[in-house]
Amino acid sequence: MKLSPLAVLLLALGGAAHAPEAAAQYQWRDENGRMVFSDRPPPGSVPAGNLMRTPVRPPTGAAPSAGATSASEAGASAVATAPAAVGGENSKAASASAPGLADRALEQRRRQAERAAQEKAEADQRAANERQARACEASRDALRALDSGMRVARVNAQGEREFLSDEERERRAAELRRDMKDSCKSS
């Protein structure tokens, strides 16, 4: 069946007017009064009175189901099925592309989320490596000070300065070497 150019134009304009709704299955008003279209159900905080439409997909050419939650939903279901019934092959291809667009958009968002998670993990790993490198450098500095033979002092609990004995210096140096062996692999 061949469609007149006017019928094709009307079908195209009708589909373009409902483009955000064609990919969305749920429609509701958020707490700020903005209209939200989504392929996912609204959050539990959305009151039932703000829910405008839920997914209903009757078979092509069938009348809207009695389970429609609103008149606008029934009208949207009728509009969604009308082009396929009237348009023939071209309309079937157009209606098949709408879910494909939604699927591609979902896939793109999933890839972006994966990329963001991977970048965050890499940034966290770089930060952990930098912290470990700073800790290793601080341990090396402390070991150099202990091995230098200089007198090393510390402040006790009373706030007084006391010098480490030779045994304490050797014990602390051995602890630092052991810790560095375990944590500073690259040195």
C-alpha cells in the first residue's frame, strides 16, 4: 500500500512530537513539578498522584488494554499502535527503530558509567601508589637518620626530649628495614 506524501508528513510530525515519550515508558512529575520521562520506574518518594503513565504495550493493531492507568496513557497507546497499522513496512521500520534508539542510549550510558568507574579506580590506584611512595620515602629518611650515627631524640609523654639508646636505634632501624622490605617493593 502506498502512502500519500501528506500522510507520510503527518505520521512523521506525529512521531516527532512524541519523540521523548516514544522512548520512555514511565512519566511522572518530580518534587519540583518538572515532567520526567524514563524507562525505569520512578523512585519510591514519588507520590502515586504524580505518576502520569506506566508501561502498557498492547499488541500491534489491538485496542488499548483496560489496565491503562489514565486517559493519556490510553491515547498514547493508541497513537503508538496506529502508525504500524496504517503505515505498512515503513512504519514498522520506524517503530522498530525507536526501541533501538532507546537501547543504544542505554548502552551508551552504561559504557559511560563503566568508563567513569574505571577512571575513578585508576585515580584511586594512582593516589594509593603516591601515598605509598611518600611513606616509603619517609621511612628511607628515618632509616638514614638512624644509620648516620647522629644522636636521635624523641619527645616523651611528658613533653620532654629524650635521646634514643644504641639498642633502641638498632631495634627501630630493624623495624624500618622490615617494613620497607614488605611495603617498598620497587626500592
